[in-house]
Amino acid sequence: MRVLPGILEHENYGIALPTGSPYREPINQAILAMNEDGTYRQLYDRWFGDDPGR
């Protein structure tokens, strides 16, 4: 793994997978669905409290 300089795109999570992992796209789709239906926000608030930046 290598840390790149700067921020390419701000995300509220990070998941490390091996290069070429077949799980990358299913994980991305699951996170997208959770964002769209509010599940991600509910889990975030439950475990980390309200996000002061929202």
C-alpha cells in the first residue's frame, strides 16, 4: 500500500483491498446503496455520533 499526496476525492470511509480484488465493485455498490437509502447515515450516527460537518 502507498499513501498518495493530497486528496483525490473526499470520502468518509476507506477500505483496503488487494489489487484486482473481485470484491471492489460489490463493496462500492453496497456502500452506494447504503448512502442512498440512509443506512450509512444511521450507522454513522449510531457508532460515531452526529457528524458536525453535515
